[in-house]
Amino acid sequence: MTLLEKVKANLILEHSADDELLQNFIAAAVNYAESFQHIPAGTYMEQTIPPTTEQAIIMIASHFFESRDGSTGGFFADNVQAGQQVWNTVNMLLRLDKEWKA
């Protein structure tokens, strides 16, 4: 299953009208993950993405899609802290695969 398919499953999205937009959000999420983890850009194009990092990428891309109008978005639109919780969870997942440098 591709990242696009996984993000669409996470969003419960069955049409393909937003595939190009989702691909852009996935690219941004992968870039964020690589930057956060201090690994070279393009690393995840060449090697397998660890499961925890993959989940973080799915969450980021989904969050970008659901809040593309600048709101919190999604099921938690009435909770102003929901967006921050997404980032807290994403960053926690990304730390598990981070390259720690001295």
C-alpha cells in the first residue's frame, strides 16, 4: 500500500479528486520528518520508512489536508488544542527514529 493510499484510508477518503493535493502534503510531511530526524533530504525516497515515522507522516499529511483552510479541522474542529496535540504526537513518533548527533 502506498503512502497516498494510507493517507486516504486515514482520512476515509475514497475519491481521487484531491490526490494531487494529498501528494503535495505527503511530500511536505516527508520533508518535515527527514528534517526533524536530521537525515538527508530524499532518504525516505531511497529506503524503507520505519513504521513509527510512516505513521507520523500519515498524521501530518492528514492534518494538513483537514486544516488546509487554516482551521483545526477534522473531527476535533471544536477543540482548539487538537492541532497542538497532533504535533505533539507526530514529534514524539519522529523522535523514536531520530538520528541523535552530539
